Amino acid sequence: MNALHTTPAAAPQISLIGAQQNDLLRALSRDDLLALFASLELVTLPEGKHLFDYGDAVEYTYFPTNAIISLQYVMEDGATTEIAVVGREGVVGVALHPTERASYAAVVQTAGYGYRLKTAMLREVFYSGGPLAQQLMRYTSMMFAQLAQSVAGSRHTSIEQKLCRWLLERLDRSLSNELKVTQEMIANMLGVRRESITGAAGKLAQEGLIIYRRGLVTVLDREAMERRAGSCYQGRIINAAPAQQRYAA
């Protein structure tokens, strides 16, 4: 596994502003973020990069800024199913015990940047009971809600609804209405046949909700997509960070 390419050290003020692009870090006070500053490292997150795989020791915790990370469960036959998705609202790789191993794989789905912190340092910060610990617990609660919604949606909704939810979850974390995805990728993540995704995407395109070109989906009517997803999708990302804790650099 290739090492992540790190960026040259930036001026403190620039790095603080960059860190605020992640909602959990933005929720910290200036003093609390400054206390983490020396331990945070800005890294590039290229598409397809495995941050860690099932069974790995989790060396780093990642706070994405504009990257999107897919959390995937690997079956015994090698097939993968997406269990959650994380973007600028969250964190990937929280391991609170020294012997803890990853129970899923974390794969960069949309390239971008993020800040990483050694998990040993994260554990120290967490067990000190400070503001970051509170944000992590709040985010974990939100993540469980996302997982519950995903499980319920996989059992009681149509392929078309699943596709709408999948696209909307990424749209929530994207800076534009265009998503770089393939039908094969979507089918693998949802655990369905590619032909099913082709049919569902074709129907959405025919109704004017999306435009699909090879490897690129453009969402034209988000509100209609949300209505079509129904209870499978319960609204835009609920930010785990209370607004009153944010600050302007």
C-alpha cells in the first residue's frame, strides 16, 4: 500500500482555515484547535486509495475536507457492500483501544484533501474528555442513525429509491451537482446487478431528474430526487457540530 503524499507545511493561519473545512474540527474553539495543530497533518486523498482495510490496525484518524470516503464491509467471497459514507461532516478511523482492528474498509471515492491525526494522539485527546471527545460521541450517534437508515432502506425500498438515496448522500458532501461515478461502482456498493442500476438511472434521466454520461451523473432536480427516495433518505446531512461552537478564523 502506497503512502499518502503529504503537502508541505503551511502557515498556521492557513492550516487553521483549512481545518475548518471539516465540520468536527470547525466546531472546536480556536484554542482547542490550536492545541491539535502540531499533530494535524494535511494529506492528499486520491480516488481509490484504501486508508485501511478490514483487520488492519488503524494508525491514523482522518478528517476529510472535500474528499468523500466510502466505508465498506467485505464479504467472505470478496464482495463489498457500502455501509456508510463520510465527507466533510465527519471522521474516519476512530479507534479508541490500542489493540482495536478495523471492522470495515475505508476507501476514497471522491478525491480531495483531509487532515489526519495519529490514533494514539486521538485516544489521548478523547480520554481527556475535552470538546473533541464530545464531538466524536455526537458524530458516532449520528453515524449509528445513518447505518440504521441504510439497513432499513436496503430491505424495504426499491432499486430506484436506493439509487436516489445513494446519489443524494454524495451530493450532500459534494461541492457541485456533478458526481463522478460509474454504474458498476454503484451496483457494487448497493449489492445489486448493474442492469438494475442501468434501468433505474435510465428512468430518472428520462424523467429529467438526472443526466447520465459515461462516468458522470449530473443531478438536475434535487427536490424531485428527495421525493422519489421517500423515507429511504431522511434529508440533508445533520451536522454533528453545534453551530454555537463554531468560530471565524
